[in-house]
Amino acid sequence: MFIRRTPLTHTPLHSALFGAISSAPACFLLFHYSLLFQLAASPFFGALSGLSHIFLDAFTERGIYVKRNGRYERFALAHLPYNSPVNSVVAAASLFIAFACVSYAFGF
């Protein structure tokens, strides 16, 4: 069976919904926190993980789906021109994330 990207799974809204729904069983089975915490936190963190997946998929050549004029179209940051201002923002965010990871790892 060949699985491919479709608008059903690779749009920001659908990915957040699927992440929120699919994280609940894993959270209940793996973690032993209070029921109220699990009911509040598992959909939030599941949606966050779904959105982070879509964010990283936007950097791939095949990209993600966005809805424009009532139709789903692919969007990929890999197809932007090199002199696009979006590339500068993404580069700055990448440097910030790398600095945050290194500073956390070494306790700065």
C-alpha cells in the first residue's frame, strides 16, 4: 500500500485535529498523571505535535496543502526564490532555535 500526502492529512487544521485525537489514547496508556491533567493536556500537546509536523513538512519539496480560492494547493518553502524575505526570517528563526538548543544542552 502506497501512502501519499493528501489534503485530508497535510493541512494545518487537519493535522492539528488528528494530532489532538490520536494523542489521547497514548497519553492515557503511557502517563500516570491526574485525569483532569490528561484531559486538558493531551489534546493540546497532540495538536502542537501535529502542527510541528506540518511546519517541518513545509520545508520539504512536496510541501503541505493550503486552501486558496476554495481549492487545495501545495505550498513548499523549498520552492521560494533565494532572495525572498521569508528565507531570511526562517534563517533567523533557525539560528535562534539552534542557539536555544545548545544553551539548554550546556546549561548557559
